[in-house]
Amino acid sequence: MTDDFETKVVHAGWEPDPATGAVVPPIQMSTTFKQDAVGQTRAGFEYGRSDNPTRRSLEAAIAALEGARHGFAYASGLAATQNVLYLTEPGQRVVMCDDVYGGTWRLAAKVWARYGVRVDPADVTSPDAVRAALSPDAVRQHGPVGLVWIETPTNPLLKVADLRAVTDVAREAGALTVVDNTFATPFLQQPLALGADIVMHSATKYLGGHSDVVGGLLATNDDGLAERLRFHQNAAGAVPSPFDCWLVLRGLRTLAVRMERACANATAIAYWLDGRPEVKRVYYPGLHDNPQRELCVAQMRLPGAMVSFELNADDEAAGRFVACTRLFTLAESLGAVESLIELPAAMTHLSVADSPLAVPPGLVRLSVGIESSTDLIADLEAAFAGAGISAG
């Protein structure tokens, strides 16, 4: 198959049905599979939790798109995260980026802490900060590090980590690196090629792309890690239904064209916001004056379709603003064809309100969709007026 992502993403996991020639593969709903004799299965299928033809297609697809040998599908992004955390041992630490999805922090810091795993936040955009968290002094004080958890761009401040530098630091210290690639998708960035051990996705977002399926994915090139992840996947059982796998596969086919349009819209909106007197600060790695723009250009195909910003107004005004939009729907989640708006501090990141990861209460986060950028900008402009926000 071609190396061009735009072609690969249309065909990965979608072989015509050998029995009928159907170009859309069937959804295999069976929970169990006939064995020709005890222990003699057909194509390795025996029970739906352990494996399924539709899930296998999705796992092959994410492996192909991330340049991996192994792919794994789960019932949600957090189920995939849980499967990675099973790789840790009591007494180990997880060094986690200090700007991260609230659910990831909640799972690691509030659930896994009960089992002897410590979570330490660090600025993963600084290799020196990661090196300090992994230093012999830090190990003596706090214990060894099992995982370094990276988001890039981060959620919701859209900071970009130098993956080659950070993964080199982690590898020198004997820690695994996991990259949440949800915001970038494999179309914009492929972390395994930049040194990561495992890539994670909330397939609910850009990969599914239509706000109609919840799922999670992992990919790795490490055969030993793959064996452990497969064991945990089967043992814990948090796997997606065949229909959910099919929905993600369907969404993947348009990933490249959706991301191109959404990124172009986000860039236009970010520059428009950056010139507005009502706006105090715009967080978007594609802006010319963003200090990480060169890294973004070097590491990512495009800057992404997420934009965050703070208003020249009080926090109450931010609440009025997000309630005034018409095309931007006030809702959690991201990465679909429709544009969404939210206040992370009160919504997606409420679980980190009393932690070192707390985000500014008036921060607005946009998930920019594929509508007309002109219409989206007009919607935001009307919201400024409707919320009574003027120049600060």
C-alpha cells in the first residue's frame, strides 16, 4: 500500500468482504465462535471479549496509521489509559504533563494512588523539567518512574512537547513514554516515529469524528509491551462493541480531509481572536508569535483544530460568552465535524480544580469543526456582543 497517509487512511482496515465483495465490511456481532475441535479455532477467534473480526480490523487500522506493529481497541479513552497504567507497579511514579485532560489526572492521581502509584506533574515542554523529575535525587525521594505521560498539544493550554527530546530523557532513565495523540491524530503527528513507546487515542474525538461513538485505542512497536497490553485487555475486558469499532473505522476514512478543513478553520479563528480587543490571550501553536511555533512546524503537519483563549473580562463574562454562541455548541468533548465551545475549569477539567493542574476559570476552549470559517467567526463576534464584552 502507498505510504501517503491520505490514501492509507481510506483503506486501512477496510478490505472488501471475501464472501460477497461488499466494499464496506460487515459488522461481526457474534459473541462466540465455533471451534472445529477443542482448542482448534478458525482464525484465532473464540470469544468476543478476547477478539472479534471487526475489532481486529480497527486495531490493524490504528497500527497502520501510527506506523506500529500492534494496535489495541477499548471501550473508551480512559479504558485505554487504564490499560497503560496496568504496566506500573506499586511504589512507582507516573510523571504526567502538568496540563492534561482532567479525566486522565483523576484516574491516575485519585484511583491509582490507592494502589501505591504516585503521580507527579511536570512541564513536559521542558526536557530539563522531565530530567529533574527522573533524576537520582527525585528517585531517592519519591521512588522510581515507570511512565512518563505526555500530551502534545496539551489539553487545554495547547503546549507542544519536543517528543524526541523528552522520550530520550525518559529512555535514559529507564521509563516508558506514553503519548496521548488525541488532539493531533496520526494525520498530524506520529509519536512512535519520534521515540514514544506507546501511543494512546480517545477514538471518541477526531478518529470517530461524528460525536456518535465512545472508544479508545493504543498502538506500539514493542512486542513485549504488546503482549502485556493484550493480556490486560482480555483480563480486564473493557473492550468496544463490534458496532462501535465499525463506527470508528467509518470515521477514520475521512480523517485527513476533516483535519485539513478543521485546522484551516482553527488557524483563521485563532488569528482573528488574536487581533480582538476583547481577548487577552490566545493559546494556539500555529500563531506566528507562539514561542513553540517552530517546534510545532517541525513536529506536526498542521497546528491542530483546538483553540483556547482568555477574555479581557471577568470569569462571569466568560460564562455568558459560551452560552451566547449559536454554531459553537456548548458541550464537552471535541474533535467532531461540528464546532464545540466550553469552559474547561467548570466542565472537562473540573476534576483538577483543587490540584496543581487547575486551569484559569475564565479560559474558553474551542473545538473547531468543518463549517464555514466565516460563519464561525461571525458566531463568535455575535457572542462578544451578546455577552456584553468589550475591549479590556
